[in-house]
Amino acid sequence: MDLTIRQMNPDESDTVRQLVARAFGLPSALGAVLVFPAPKSALVAVLGDRIVGAYVYKIEHLAFKKVGFCSFFVTDPEYHGKGIGKELCQAGVRHLWEEENCDQQLSYVRDDNIASWGAFVKNGFFRTGFPDLVRSYGMINSLRIYISSICAFAFGHDFYVANRTKNTSTFYEKKGGLGQIALYIMVNMLLITPLLQFTDNPTALVQAFGILFAGSVASGYIGTLFSRDRGWRFRMATGGMFSTLTVHLFGGGFFPMTGTWQPAEFERTPRFRRDMAITDMTVWLFLIGLSFTDMSGIAFILLVLRSIPIEALNPFGGGRLLAWNKPLFAIFAIASLLIAFVL
């Protein structure tokens, strides 16, 4: 495969924007809105005369640090599985270190995007949290990065950072654990506060949601026991906070932040995908069981969110199962929708 990776030419910007739209499964018109304006800086992977991948980046100057921010890192869906993404990510990271002379590199990845997650980790990145952005860059810069990265609106995303040297940042690796479990439950319990005005028994509602969130964490942990890897940790995803706040404050609805059990090491193997999917299946079974109790109303919402096979809703729990076994996902989705709307 005669692959060339080079700097994007100015007249190729719209082509790259359309490639990003295809990679996300969006029509070009919607993709133009999503990544608007067209990227100004990118490395492109070229086969023959066709652009088949792009590493879109921008340079930010934050708190006296030069930061290379990867906005999008995609491969044309027709060329998945050929190693193009791996080469492109390596080239992009190397370019920002050697050619742009950055002090740090920053990006964001959705927790079920195994390929991108693994590519960044293998190039020296580690998962970090929004508080570390604030600690390193200040609140205003961090909010600007958070919003401009779509992380504020897209569920299931976390920031990943790489440092040129160990002493250039106050970033810490987001390893997960009991602290993340507590944060996940606490944040989601705070988010339901506006709903308390619509019930005559707020104590019962608080108890119901407490069971929902704690039970989701516990049932996911049961799923990790079926894996040979014993290094699983729970992490609450950073992404989606603005979307969640909008629904809870102005829509009067229920739209929780997402959190999942994550393995300690990345593997691009069928077994790895299966292990990740099983943690979703055990939570899904818990929600199905909950739907036959007096907590059915809130369980139905999460069952529906898991059952709609679109990328934006994958972080709510259906994405891992969909990626591993589509027929099994269909069985769970149909059963869930029947429970929610028919039974």
C-alpha cells in the first residue's frame, strides 16, 4: 500500500471536512455544521490521488504553554482495518512534537472508540479529567477548550493529554476507582434536583435514582468478573455536561452523565471487545429487571437510550454491545423497546 502522509493543502480543506462527515456517518451538510469552519491545519493520508485519512489539529497557547490540539483523527470508512489510522496518528503526534515544537498535546476520545483510544495511548497519551485542565490552563481557557472540542455536548468523551516532559504540566492520569464512582453518583444525583419540584414525594424519588445509579455501577462490575483482566476501573466521562444541564434545567427531563467500567490495558482483539460488551449487558439486564418494579419510569428512559443505534447515544450503554455482536444488540434493543412501549 503506497500511502503518503503530508500537510493538507489549503484547497483540500473542504475535502477533509467531507471526509470527517463520512467518518462520523453524517451527511456532508450536517458534517459541515459539525466541523465548521473548515479545518485550517491537518495532516492527510493519501492513496493515489484520494485523501483517505486526516489528522486535524490546531495550535493553542494556554497558560504560557504551546499546546497541539487534535480536533479530529479519522480514516475513510472504506479503508478501515488497513493500518492507516495507526500511521496517521503516529505522524500527527510526531509532527506536533518535532515540527510545531509543542509543550503538550491534547485531544478527546469517546470511551467506546477503542481504535482511537488505543492509538493515542500507544503514542504517549493518557486519559485526564476536566479539573486537570483547570489546574493547568485556568478556568476560562479550559471552558473554551471544553466547548470548542464538542466535548461539552457529546456524551462519553474524555480528554487525553501527552507531555513533552514530566514537569511541564499538572495533569494527572484519570485512573478511575472509588473516587470516580462517588463522583458519578454525586453528579447525577445533583442533576436530578430540578425534578424534585414535580413530585409529591421527593425522598422516594431521590432513593429511586440512588438505586438506579448505584445499581448500574454494581451490575457493570459484575460484568467485569467475566473477563480475565482484573484491572478494571470505573470512570465517569467528562463529555456531555452542557447537554445534560440543558435538559435538566430547561427541559424538565432526565438525561444522566455517563460512566463505564474500563479495562486497564487496550487490546484490539475480539476477546477485548467481548469483555467490554459484557459489562454493558449486565447493566442492561439490571435495567430490564428494574423496569418491572415501581421504578419503571426512569428505567424505561435508559432502556430506550441504549436501544437506539446511533453514534451519539452509544455512550449510554448500547455502543459496546453493538460493536461486538449486532444480532445480540438487536435482541436486547427489541426486548427493551417492547418493555418500554408495549408491555
